[in-house]
Amino acid sequence: MNDLGTFHRDPLPGTPPLKEWPCTIDKASDFLKTWYDSGKPFFTKKELEKLSTQLNRRYNTRGRNSSQKQLISIKGLTGSKLRYEVLTGQVLTGEKENQDWEMRVNALEQVKLEEAFFPLQIEHFVLKRASDTKLPIVADYIRNPVPVDEYLQSTLKSWKQFPHWKNLEELLKLVSNHKITKVIGIANGPMEFGTNEHYIGRCGMQNSVIITIKESIEEITGQKIKCYTQDPRYTAVDQWALAQHGCEVLEDPKALLEIDDNCILFSCCPALPLKEITVEFARPAMLIWDRVDCYRDREWTFSHNPDSPRVGNMIQKEYDCHEFWDMPEDGEVPFKSCLTAYIRRKVE
């Protein structure tokens, strides 16, 4: 396990015998391709809401009976079920003297082969800490030397000087003829710590984007709107700093459940299939995310957030494309990819 990584425990038996087991790569691939080609969704709000409700219930009751396992159930594509144990708050003894790992928030991830028929699985973020002081040991991470609220305020000021923000402001005027009730940011990253100063700076810039979008839409429409953001690595300090700007941090997966036709959705290189989830949930008024390649030959390759045929068809048929941020050759930019703004076309 890394100093701040993920921990996955195999699922407990659910409703044996699972009709999908024993599983092979060919069997899983054939099934998933047939399922996808038929137009059936991998992700539905109904199933995600059930999972979110279970996670919320486990958070609220985990301290009442520490001897009882906290379990959640996930339903697969064929109706089979798997159960996972919620380990949040538990401590595992470390391999080195005076070290242990504390289980942090749960995270939703893509499946492994043995769970290929289950679009979601449960993982825990893990924080390595000293056994005696309980303080984090994060050798691969640095702490932001600037207080997060001051850092965010400074980054906001810097972001507003970028010509790209001026361009985005003009695009927001175009989308204002849609009904906008909320701005959602996914995987914008923590500002209290990071792998290096550039990473922290990129996270600060991404969080600044959703705040300025919220402020601009409110100024254009004269109405208050909601602002939600979700990232399992946010700390309590990050949450507090964002709240000062009217941005509410939601537990995974609650921000995903907020995606609807009346939102602006922003995300840069998320480690989850956000594009596919969005296609199956709604048609947001505006999308700002990694550029979608609608024209390449779509051979399936490993990617956290692929440009699937469904994603490409949605963009081509229902959205107007506006270039927002290109990657220069040196790659030294606040964002990690070519960002594009997609505005949903008005239905005549």
C-alpha cells in the first residue's frame, strides 16, 4: 500500500452461486460487448442511489457496534449481488515499526475481472500514519506551505487574469439561455497536500474554475445557483476553504447523482468513467472536460474515462464544441489535458 493509496478487499459471497462464475476474459468480454451494443446502460441513477444510501447508513451507524461487520450490497448487470465490507475508520497494523494505516473514505472504482459483471466496486483510501502520534506519514507528499484559504483566494485571483478565463466567460453567456441550477466539479483534487507544488497548483486552479463559473452564471442570470464538488482526497481543510466560496463538498458518489440536464459539469482527467456515466444519466447544459475524439476508430483500450461510441454520438449529435485550453508542447500548464467546452444545442 502507498502512503496515500487505495485498498481493495475481495467481495464477500452475495447470492451464491453467482451465475457469472467461473469467469474467463473471453466470457466477460463477449458479455460486456453484447450488453453495450444492445444499448443497455452500465450505470443507472437508481442503482447508484441505492449504493449511496447504503454507504450513508454505514457512515452513520459504524460506531454503534464495532464488532458487527458493516456490509453493503451491489447488484450486477445480470441481477447477481456481491457484498463488500465497509472498513472506514479501521486501522491496520503496519509492516514497519510504529506505522499503521487508517481506512479513510470509500471510493467507487471500475471493476476487475472477477467482478466484471458489476460496474462498481468499493475501495478505501488509505492514510499511513505513526502508531504513537497518529500523525500522517506522507513521504511522497508535501503539505501546502500556504494556508489553504489564502492559497485558494490567491489562485482565484491569478486564474481570473488568464485570457482563457475571459474566453470561458463569453461561452458562459452562450449557455445562459439554458436553465442552470448548479455547477458540479468532479475530481478537482486537494489543495492541502500533493505530490509536488505543480500538482497542488493544478488542483487549486481546477477548484478555482468551478467557483468562477458559479459566480459568473449568478452574475449573468441574477439568480443564486448550487455548486457541488467531489474528490475522495479532499481534506477537512479543503472542504472548509471551498465552503467560503459557496462550494459544497459531497461524499462519493453524491455529486454524480446531482448530474442532470440543468447543470454545468467540469472535470479534468478524472480516474473514473465520468463521460459514460454522464451519457447514461443526463444531458448537461454545458460540459467542460477532456476533448472527445468523435472521429477516431474506436478500438477498446484501457482508460479510466474513455471516449466510447455513446459519448462520441452524444457530442456529435447534441452539442456544439468550443475549444477552451490546448496543451502546449512543454506540457507545463495548470490543466493536464486539452479541455473543451461543449454546449448543448437548443431543441427547436
